[in-house]
Amino acid sequence: MTKKFLYAALFCLLGINAFLFFYGNPVERSESHNIVQDYVKEKYPQESFIVTEVNHYPGEGTFVVHVKSRSGKLSGNIDVKKGKVVKDERSKP
């Protein structure tokens, strides 16, 4: 009985670790969303942006946040790592 419990607990811990590795910490994901909103308000005050999605890149441990202007003129990705913006890529559709 004890071995079954230990194996089940180990399996659950490995599953949680795999989830966090591939999808990122949900708290950090939310913080990255907020960091990018503040960043675009400060960096581009003349445009209004919306965050369309937040993805985790496990190779570098960064969150890639896709933003799009409300007018549709600009869009791009902003990379956030350890609570700081590390890359800002914009493009015109």
C-alpha cells in the first residue's frame, strides 16, 4: 500500500513539473501580461495595444507576449524573462 502511494505521489510530482516546464508558471504568465501592458503604455503612448496571447518558450525560460494595436496598424511580440522585457519586435501587417 505504501509503495503504491509513493509511486502515485511521484507520478503526480513529475506531471506537475512537466506541465510547468512546457507551459510556464501561471503566476509568471500573469505577471508577464501585466509587465507588457505597462511597457507598451510607457513606450508607445500614442498607440493603444491589446495583448492577444502569452506563450512560454521553455528553451530560454521566456514568455512571448503577442500584442496588437487596436487600429490594426502594428503588431508584434515582446519577450519577458525574469520580470523584465528583453526583446521588442514590431511589424506592420
